[in-house]
Amino acid sequence: MPKQQSRRLHPRLLQQLPRYDGYQWWRAGSDLLLVRTSNRMIFDVQVDAFQ
């Protein structure tokens, strides 16, 4: 996933989301992505989470 298309979330927002070992939450446009850190593969997408 190219960095210019996504960004990490603000720490206050991260505190409200579940934590999974080996994964990070990212924002891509209005979508919320759960990304595996070992290979940067997208594991889950919450469509329009930021609408």
C-alpha cells in the first residue's frame, strides 16, 4: 500500500479502536483499514468510516 494513499491515525482515535498484535490501523480517504505490519497487506476495510 503506497504511503501517499494512506496515513496513520491520530493517537486519540487509536485508543478507541481494538488492538491486534501484528496489525495497525490506517486511514485511506474516508475508509479505515486494518493492515498487517509484517507485509503491509490489508486485512479489513471499514468503508466510509470517516464520512
